[in-house]
Amino acid sequence: MPEASPVEVLLVEDQPQDLELTLRALRKAGVHHRIQIARDGAEALDFLFSESRQANGRFGSLPKVVVLDLKLPKVDGLEVLQELKRHPHTETLPVVILTSSREPRDIARSYQLGVNSYIVKPVDCDGFSSTVQALGRYWLHLNHPPRLLA
């Protein structure tokens, strides 16, 4: 039985202010899709690997995109990314890092692990909003990810 309202964005963010700004910007961009929030890396992994399972043990629908912060409690963003790209049922799931880190080693490691995009959070509200709006429009309206094989 298909889900009535599948999650299309998994937003993994632990900072309340950044979370609120991101949600507001996505709505402003016309992203009216269902958004699931995870406030740490462990919650994100639990959602993707436990909550998306169907009764028969097969994975149900996954979000169209994961928007992932790097600096997270419990399990950091790089570990979440590594886990997603390690499993066949999530390896093609688009992951966008949205973080304040400009560290070259974070950027390099993210791409080594298979991130689809790395975006540094602009510090001003208008820049942050326009960046997230562009992210939402691209990944939810323009991008065509591969269909997962059963």
C-alpha cells in the first residue's frame, strides 16, 4: 500500500535557528513537499534505515534529497553520508551538505564519500534564504535521480 504523503526532503539540522530559516526558505521556494526533520545523525539514520522499511522487510520510498549538516550530535554528518553511500538501497539517494564549514578537508572528504553537492551556509539571512530556495528548486523540481530498483 503506497504512502499517502511520502517524505521528499530529509532535513538533518541540529541548530534551531538554521532549521527554521531552512524550512521558511523551502516553503518560499514553493517546496510544499513533506519534509522530515532529524536533529542529529542518529535520528537521520534511524529514519532512513528503520522508518522507511515496509512490513515485508523491503525499503519503502526514500526522500528525493537529504539536506545534511556536518556538525551534528551523536553521529556527525560525514558518518551519516558514509553510511548512506555504503548501502545499495541508499547509495544513489542525493545528499546535499549544507554546513557552515569551509574546511578544505571537510569539503574533500564529503566528495570522497559521494556527496552530490556541498554548500556553505551564507551568514546573512537573505543569502541563506536564496541559497536554500535554489537548492529546493533544483533538487525537487529539476533534478531527475535514478529510480531505485526493487
